[in-house]
Amino acid sequence: MIPLSLAIVALALTSAELITLPLWPEGTPTPLPPKSEATAKLIERYGGATATRLTDISEPEIAVYRPEKPNGTCVVVAPGGGYMFLSSSFEGTEVCEWLQGIGVTGVLLKYRTPTRDAADPFELPVQDGQRALGVVRKHAAEWNIDPARVGLLGFSAGANLAGHCAWDRTPRTYPQHGEYDDPRGPDFLIFIYGGGFLDHPDAVPPDAPPAFFLVAHDDKSAPAEAAQLYLGYQKYKLPAELHIYGQGGHGFGMRRRGMPVDDWPKRCEEWLRSLGLLTAK
């Protein structure tokens, strides 16, 4: 048993080590538009905003989870939520804590939402994802991160965000915020039950970063989409891994339900290790 006093000290130290930074301290390049009545009702149907379901995010930020012994690799984590809210616990904080445990710096991305009503609901969140990569690389030396080992992990809508950051080849600079702009996408990608690319068979470019795809067979069209994206990697002989579990549905995240899919973090860890990303330089 740990004495209560020591537990409180440990909790205080853990909280003190968490770094939180705004992504756009001088204001976002594009403001968050007001949500429609339909979107507001849909969010309420899901249970509304809670401590672990965040919405109405107009000032995006990152929270940095630094491991005790960093190995130089960093993963920016984008929770899902249909571009209506962020499932910030089992697709966010718990993921960053797992990454800490394997020596990886986890960076929780709190991106703008809801953007569901926009013609391209991913546009503003992708701005935030690209910005987060730039901020991390800007602070790489300070946070003991190798700027060439910065990846993106996304769930559902967060995976859509991550895929656009990894595969789109569009201008990424915002002149009024040049200090943290970075033309590079992620150095590797972890794409978990993502969507939005099924109608774009050529979404994967020939210079796409290494990717880890994870999905459950009983998750509607998500497994077909993951397979299609994987074949895009196969086409260009790019490094990738695809895991399709028989059961799990959509939104399992870090939840444990006594199924094989519960062990996906171990499979992902093995993949990271195979790329040399868990070995300190």
C-alpha cells in the first residue's frame, strides 16, 4: 500500500509535468463558425458535453505527456467524435498515458469542433493538426524529441484528420503565424477506425509516411476503407501494417471488453519497435 501522503505528492508531480500550450496564441487563421441547430441537437442526443466529451472548442491547444525516460519519439493523438466533439478520455488521455509508458512523448490534440456543418469538416481540424506538428518540432530539443520521429495517431474523425495531414499535398503555410509553420506532415501514421477516403481510391501519395491501420470487421464500411488505403501503400511498396479484428465495432479506443481487439496497443507497440521508434538514439 502507498501512503496517502506519497500518493498525493506523486499526483501533484504528475500534474506539474503536464505542459499545455495554445496552438494559435494570436488567434486562429479561420474562426470556428457557429454550429447549426441540427448539429446542436445531435450533440445533445449523444449526451452533450461532459468532462470526457468536449465540444465548442474555438481555441485549440495541446497537452504534452512527457515520459520519465523519453526515447525521442513523439505521437500527436487526435481523438474522434464525428467532428462534433472529442472523446478525450479513452481516445485521448488514456492513449497518451499508454505512450508515456513505452517511452514515447504523447501530445493530446484538442482541435476545433464542431465543424460538422462545413463543406469540408476536416479543414479547420487539419489546420490544428498541422500546427501541432510544427509546435512539437519547434520544441523538440526542449522536450527531448527527435523532430524526424513525430507521428500522428487518430481515432475515427481524428484518423480522418491524421490521414489528411499525412496524405494531402496542399499548401500548409499561414503567413500571419509563420513561427510554428512546418511544411512536413507526420513521420508516421496510426490510423484507427478512420473514414472519409472510400470515394478517393488514390488518397495515398507515393511519398506517404509508414502507416499502421487498425479496425474491427464489424465496423460498417471502415474495414473496406482500411483495406483500400492499405492497398494504396502496397501499390507504392510503402511500409504499412493492417490489422482487422473480428469484433470490436466502432469506438473501442482503450476500453477493455474481454476481446482480442483489447490488445491492439501491444500490436501497435510492436510495429513502432519494428521501425526503430522505441529505441533511444
